[in-house]
Amino acid sequence: MINDPKLLNLLEQVVEGKLPGFEPVFAPRADGWVSYPAVEEFLGVDTAYACRLLEDLVHLGYLSRNFFARMLFCPVCNSHNLAWTIVCPKCNSPNIQRTRFLRHRLCNWSAPEKDFLHSSGTRLCPKCRSELLLLGNDYDDIGYRYLCLDCREVTRAPVEFWRCPVCNRLYDRYAVREVMLYKYVLEPSQVPKLRLEKIPRAKVREILQREGYAVQESTRIIGKSGAEHTVDMLATKMQGPLEHRVLVSFACGNPLVDAEEIIKLYARAYDVGVQDVILIATPGLTADADEIAQHYRIRVYNADAVDRLTLAVEPRF
Ligand SMILES: [Zn+2]
Ligand SMILES: [Zn+2]
Ligand SMILES: [Zn+2]
């Protein structure tokens, strides 16, 4: 569970559709290439921290990392306004033109499409002078080739370069630097969980603190049995010589919180030794679970209704 309220606020922006996810910006620096301005600004953290945080959220299952863009840039000056440049493989001239070629089946002659056009509007083979009649029957469209206008070389594979307009260097395909940019999006399955964590947690904490309780969150407690429990929230307050302890648990059902969850919660509460147990359940409990919760006097609130949460005056558990 995420405890940092600022981080939960940030994720809430995504849950509520105010942010589409976390998109990268190409920003070369000493220790990386990418930054996530939305995260950095929202949390007031630096780029390296934001990148690590996003990766951590992937490992925790909150976010997934999706392809965003491939970035090509100059290995010398980091400019990414590179211009794709091609030259003739025979004479190195950049004066080459992409041209559609036709082939006449009878004489097997291929040439640029315009070479077949006759002033009469018909198509004549420039080699054997026969008229071309039906595409796919007596002649074929063989697609694009590059034609060098200086040496007439025809090629499908011109020599390719990337030119950096800033430092005017040329790079071949593998010399140009490449980096993949990823965006982080929320795992849809985490949305109900985040809703559960964010709003109710803050409200419950507020209510407890208002009532004078000290609140510990996601805390580890050794129970009477010696077993260690991680509890979502433990609130304590001295009432005279006695300490009143409230255990608050947050559960997200799939689709409903079931009886097993309630039994486990009861066992944990019993072992930890608290006077009051509150369960914030999203979206609610199964009928069985509800019955057991009543039996164990566990007070259940829907995540949307934590405003109604009241604290037992008398120890009731
Ligand atoms: Zn050429
Ligand atoms: Zn011909
Ligand atoms: Zn450059």
C-alpha cells in the first residue's frame, strides 16, 4: 500500500482522468535521457528520483510501462532534429529521386513510369515501342525505386545518413544514437484499490486525529501469539490509565469482500489486542461476510461513507 499522501494525490490525478498517465520528455543529462515533468512538478522531486519512482510503481503493480516514442539523436550534441539524407550508392550524389517503375513483360524492360508515357496519352514501351494495354497483363507496376539523376543508377537501397543540423555531422543508421521513450499508465485493475487507499485513508486518519488518537499507518505489530502482523492503521489514545486501541483495515473485494477476509481480520485484531475494529470495504461485503462481521462486532463502512465513521465510546471488542 502506498502511504505517501502526495504520491496518492498524484495517482489520483490519473484515476480521475486529469492526467492521461506520465509522459516522457526527451531531456538529455549526465545520468539519463528522459524526464517526467508532471511527476517532478507535482512531487517537487528531481528527474532521477521521478524515474526511479515510476519504475518502483511498475514493480509494485500500480503502473505499466508502455512504448511512447523512439528518439534518434546526435551522439555529439544531443540534437534530435536529425534529417534523414540519402545518396546514390554509385556516385554519392544526393540528387536521387523516388520514382515509380513499370516493367514491360514482352521485352522485360523496366523504366520510370513517365518514360512509358506517350504524347498521345497511351503508354508505349521505351525499349520495344509496343503499346502497353493492361496493367497486370502485359505490364507490371514494380513499385518505387530511387533513380540517380546524375548517373542514372537505379536502386532500391540508397545509402542512408542522418545529418545533424546543429553540428553538421553525418551518421549512418547505427552510429546515430537511439533511445526508447516510455510512458507510464495506470494498471486498470489498480483503480479501485487506489480509490480505496486515497480518499478513505485520508478521511479516516483525519477523524481519528480529531478524536485525539495517535495514528500509525502500515505498521508492524507483534501479537500476543508472537506472530507479526502488518496492520493498515492503528489508532491509540489514553483514556485515563487505559490505552484505547482501534484497528482500521482497508479491504477491496473482488467483487465483494468475503467471509475469509473478515475471519482473518478478527484473528489479527484479537492477536494484536484492540478494543475496536473498523473495516473500510470497497465496494462492500458478501452476505456471509456481513453476518460474520456483525457477529464479531467489526464495524464496516463503505469507502464512500467513511464520513459517517464514529468511534465507540465504550470498549466494545
Ligand atoms: Zn549516381
Ligand atoms: Zn518492351
Ligand atoms: Zn550534432
